[in-house]
Amino acid sequence: MAAFFCGYLSGISVLSNMKKRNGLFITFEGIDGCGKSTQAKKAFSLLKKEGYPVVLLREPGGTPVSEKIRKILLDRNLDINPEAELLLYEAARAQITAKKILPVLESNGIVICDRYYDSTIAYQGYGRKLDINFINRLNRVASYYTTPDITFVFDVNYQTSLSRRNKTPDRLEKEKQAFFNRVRKGFKELAGKRRIILLNGKKDIETLSEQVLTVVQKAVAGKKIKLAG
Ligand code: TYD
């Protein structure tokens, strides 16, 4: 009970110190090889071409500190225990959120992020079987209580995901099929949330891109994002 109230009160103090976030925050999610990065880049290029103030980021990464953490997380020669892995993802997230994401959202810009905290729920929660309530709490802290406005989840099965990977597998990609099946299930269960749009990642790039851009353009208009200028 006491812990609950401490958490509740610290949440209130964070929220009361928050600047207004009028921007638009869009995230792209799914298992490795699902095609999300291609779609994130396409959405970014279109909005940029149209003159909107937009940045494209990726997680883990996006700042000097977060990129260093990324190197550790993806190093196939390191044996990282699940709790340490979780905290490293959250540390990288706190840094990119404070340094890159919030300043753009506070100045009415658009952030497109290739993965964000739903990946932690799917990979560390469903994949590594860590406690989801605890992950949700860490996600709130590391995101400074920021929630994406729209999240696209690209759903593909393990075989499709494998067939699209051509490089030497990194530490996460080395995981077995059962791990990725759990992660995929996690993403699909998350897709029950209103902000999340589940797409069939097996569809061709252009069809998917049309679906994504229709939603994105509606959201840009809805948020009244002004052209950069
Ligand atoms: P990356 O090479 O960026 O993969 P992808 O191109 O598929 O996004 O590596 C990021 C890896 O980190 C990927 O396997 C997913 C994993 N990950 C987590 O396990 N938890 C997280 O919170 C995040 C953001 C990523």
C-alpha cells in the first residue's frame, strides 16, 4: 500500500512538472524482420517531403549514451541476464526520451520511432517472461509518462521473419523459435489497445505503406501539426 502511494505521488510530481506535449508520436513495432523499419522510413520521408517538422529515431539508440547501450545489448558474445537486459533497455529509453523525443513533442513536432516500450512488454515480458506489471512501471518512468499516439504492429510468423534476415544474428536474433513465438503473441495481445494498429506484415511494401500513410496523414491533420518553417 505504502509503495503504491509513493509510486502514485511520484507519478503526480512528474506529471505536474511536464510541459505540454502537442506533437505527434508514432511508433513502429513487431518481431525482427517484420518490415517495420522500411515502413517507418517511408512515413518519415513522406512527412519530411511535405515539409513537416519530423524526426526518425530508433530504439535502442538515438543518442550517444543509448547507442553505447545498444552495442552492449546486441553483442552476440555477451551473456546478459534478463533483469539486466530489461534495465539496459529502460536506461537507453530514458535517455532518448529526455534528450530527443520530448523536445520534439513539446515543440509540436512529429516523432517517428522504430520500436518503443511495447517492444519491452513483448520481448522482456512475453519473451523473457519477466513481470509485466513491473515492466509497465519501468516503462512509465523511462518514457516520462509519454504514450505513443499511434503504434503500428507488423505481424509476421517466425519463418517469414527468418527469411528476411540476412546478416549474422545479433544477441536477440540468436534466440530460438519458441522465444519469437512468445514475442509475437505479446505484440498481438497488445494490439487490443486502441492506439495500436495490427497489420499483416506479409503484405507487399506498397500496400502496407498506403495503409500506414492514410492513418498518419489523418493524425497529422487531427493534431494540427504546422509545417516547419
Ligand atoms: P535491431 O537490430 O534494431 O532490430 P530490428 O531491426 O528488428 O528493430 O535490434 C533491436 C533488438 O532489441 C530487437 O531484437 C528487439 C530488441 N528489443 C528488446 O528486446 N526490447 C526492447 O525494449 C527494444 C526496444 C528492443
